[in-house]
Amino acid sequence: MKTGMFADIPVDIGVIYEGERIRKPDMHVELGGKKVDHKFELLRVKDEVEDGKITIIGPELKDLKEGSSISFGICIEVAGKELGEEMEGVFERRVHDFCNYIEGFMHLNQRYDIWLRVSKGAIKRGLTLQLIGKVLERLYKSELPIIEKIQITFITDPLKVQEMRSEAIKIYEARDARARGLKDEDVQVFYGCTLCQSFAPTHVCIITPQRYANCGAVSWFDGRAAARVDPKGPIFEVKKGKTIDEFAGEYEGVNQVVKEKSLGEFDRMQLYTAFGYPHTSCGCFEGVAFCIPEVDGIGLIHRDFKGTAINGLTFSAMADSTAGGRQVDGFHGISIEYLRSPKFLHLDGGWSRVVWMPADVKERVRDFVPKEVVDKIATEKDTGTIEELRKFLDAHAHPITERWKAAPAVAPAEAAAPTGAAEPAYAEAAVEASPLAAGGVVLILKNAKIYAEKVIIRREKRKK
Ligand code: SF4
């Protein structure tokens, strides 16, 4: 018989379920995710909250069509004598790890990008949104005792999700705007976050006033609030220490923390570049900055972009090449808010180096892009191929063309296709740290390159 805090919950609850993936064949339903336009999660600090109240607007999990993807919202309201509005962002981010403690329930991403799945097994055992609400309520109050009261609403009614999402977007924007203005030079400490290590074990986010976290959900102010409220939690103070290179964003204190938290995997991090020693990328990033060697430029793509980018790759393909807590030269996980930072890819040339981005993101950040460059950056509406892009940049006198004069860009035929490129003549797998297991032995390949003309994978026939 089950005992303890979750004895009445039909599935197991614990940190061991963090990192659990629910594949499509095992999924009962997908909540949010790429296939639906409307999804969000929001946490607010309120004066009045009905403690323990859990509300479901729309059908319960078991009544949703098996295999479907539906609009979904989570709204959490908390109260407590010592709570303040500045804590909302970091408490909201804990939805991610608390949901992932639940066996058969997967949570990815944040804010307006959430993607959850419930397994068929969990539904068979009786998991409901009501029970998920109870788990979240207990985890929030036990792990963050500063929260005295909590009420939770889940929304599966698509019209209500749409309506409440519009309000949530305004709240995220107001939060982000509050965090703008402060400079890295104005502070002596940054903040680190290792919340995503369950999915990317060597990843550590370094959050500075001018570099929002990859997930777009934690600002420097959020980091400060989190480290004060929960000093033993996943967000902690990072002393800057001696400045090694202010322009690149490299600091002794940051390098020390990165070395310690990545378990020695990395010992340098330059915050404002996509090359060399870039910030590591977990998997929660809102977008990817990717190198386009044919024009010596940088492209941007975000999670909601449905087509292929100028290099012929989808967001998912590039995210696979970027994620996992690695430093990938030329592929860099970023938040949308970081695009608004004056230090955005500072070392690489900032906006003068960006040559392609989705039209939707361009509109969202237009006011933060230098006026003399913004209309020289192509979108999917202007160009579909690298050759068209080259002509567009030339015709618009994009600043990148000055770099072409100084050092010619790589000719298309010579340009390296990143891992995952469509139909390469020969597949090249760059394996940084990949375990292969067989016969009880684990072989770890580090920084190995494997070349093969053909790869054949056969199921081994078991001997009877
Ligand atoms: S992306 Fe970074 S800041 Fe955001 S939850 Fe993950 S580790 Fe923390």
C-alpha cells in the first residue's frame, strides 16, 4: 500500500521521472505543443486565493480524444505574506519540474510554448487533471513554503484558452519590460540555473541583466528573487569575478561555475557569441541562432516557425543539432527577449551579422533592431534559397556585404551542412559524448566523428 504525501495519487511521483519522454504511440493526449496555436502557463501572486481549489474549464483528460493535440492552459494563483509580484516568473518556471515529477506526464518548454503529454498508462491508472492539480499544490507548498495558499485552474476549452492566453501574453510582456534597462556592468553578481539538467545534464544557464535565460522565462531580477526565496533551489548566485573580456561576455567567476556545474565538461563560456565558447543550449530555448556559412551571416529561427529556414532545415532539426547541454559552434539556443538586448551576439557583430529570420519574430522585435539594418534582413517572404538570399543582401546593401569584401564568404558547394541537413551525400555524425551500451558494457565516444557510406540497423535475433 502506498504511503506518504502522494498516497492517494494513482501514479508515482518523484524526481526520478524528470526526463521521462512520452513517445507518440504511448501518448493518450498532447496538451499544447507545436500542432496547436493556443497554449500557455501563467502564475500570479494574489491577495486572495481559495487554498486547494482546483478548477477544470473544459473536458477532463479521459474525455479527450485519444491521440489528439488540444489547446491547453494552466493558471496558478498563489498567496502569502512575503510574496511579491517579482517572484511570479520563477515560481511559474517550477511548473516544468513539478509536472515532470509525475509518472506518465511530460512537460516541455514554458509560457506560450508549453508542450505536455499524458501517457495511456497513466490514464488507465486513473490520472486526471484534478489529481495533477493536487500534486502541484502539494509540491509548491512543500518545496516553496513561502507560498501559503494556492489555487489552480486547467483549461482545455479551446475558446477559453485563446481568451486567457491573450491576457497572459500582456503579463509576460510587462514582466520582460520591467527587466530591461539594467546593464551587466551595473551588477557584481549574475545568476545561474540548472533546472534543465534533467534533460541536458551538462547545461547551466547564466542569466545576466542583458542575457535573458534560454527559455525566455527567467530574467536577472527573477534570478535574484529565486535565489533569495529558495537558496538551495536550482537558481543560484554567480559572482562575476574578474572580467576576462567584457565585449565577449567572459568572466572568471562564470567560467568557474560553468566548470563545476557541467561536471568539468566545459571550462569557458562567452555569453555574447554563437561561436567558439558559446553559452550551452539545453532544449527549452525559444529559438536558435544558426550560422549560414555561404554568406558569412547568422540566421534566426523560433520554435513556432512551421516551415524550413533558409538553410533547408526545420526548427526541430536545428534544435536537435543544438540541444543537450552542449556548446555547438555556430548553433546557439536563445530566448526571444535576448534579441532585444543591446548585447545580443555582440562579439559576432550583433544585428549587423543577422541576415535571415522569420517575419513574425522580426515584427515582434522590430523596435529593438537598429533602424539602418532592420529592412535589410530577409525573411521567408523575401527569399527561399541561399542564392536568392545572397542577391537580396547585395541589393539591400546589408552590412554583411562589407565582410564579403574583406574575406569572401564560403562558396555554396564548400559550405558545411550542419548535422541533420537534408539528404547529404554522406552522413556525418559528430558525436560529442554518446553512450553505446551492449552486453553490460557502456562505451562513451567523446568528440568522435563517424563516417559511413551506409548505415544498416538490424534487430538482433535472440537465440532460443
Ligand atoms: S532554460 Fe535555463 S533558466 Fe530556463 S529553466 Fe532551463 S536552465 Fe533554467
